[in-house]
Amino acid sequence: MPKVIALFERLAYFAVGLQILSLGVRWFINFHGFQSRFGFDAEIKVIEAALELFLIWKITQKRKNWARLIWIAAMCGESALGIYGLMLFPNVSMSVLWAIAAATYLVSLASAFTLLTSGAKDWFRPEYFSK
């Protein structure tokens, strides 16, 4: 496995871990009565994390180019919209969640950009292992 793909894998798992951490922090805030929509948000985050884990597995182990393209589009779109939302509506009262969300978006974006390098593109070519 090329170093770029190993870096992608680390960054992607770190981003999923940050999402799960954000879910735990949101649960703690909800437990103390600050949020009312936690159940729906939690379901969406768990489904999103499961889909991201599936895509990471397809990209790193099965070398599927369609999964790579979906990951790039999804992470760039999600990060752009998320960072725009964080800048548009900064919530000072929940600064820990804001920081975790910002870190998640930046790490997700970094993982998407690692898949655009030339070393990553070679990983998805069928003749890569026939050399």
C-alpha cells in the first residue's frame, strides 16, 4: 500500500473518530437539557459514520475508484458547507462542539485531497500490482 493511501486511511479514520467524539459531546450536552433533537442527529451521524467506514474499506482494501470519487465529492461538499455554516453561525456557547466540528471538516478535507495526488491515482490502476 502506498504511503499516500496509508495517510488517507489514518486521516479518514481520525475524521470518523472525531464525528463519534462529537456525538458523545452532544449526548452529554443533551443529557443536561441543552438540545432537544439529539435522537435524530445521532441516527444521522451513526449512519454517516457507517457509510464512511464502508467507503474507507472499499478505497483502501478493494481499490475501488468509484468509492474514491464519492469520498472526494462527499468530503469536499460536506466540508465546504460545514465550514461555511460554522463561519456564518458561530456558536460561542458550544465552543467545544464548534472546535470538534471544525477539526472534523478540516481533517475530512485533508483526507479527500490525499486521494487527488498522483501516488493515490496509481493505486487505483489495474496494472499497479502487475509490475
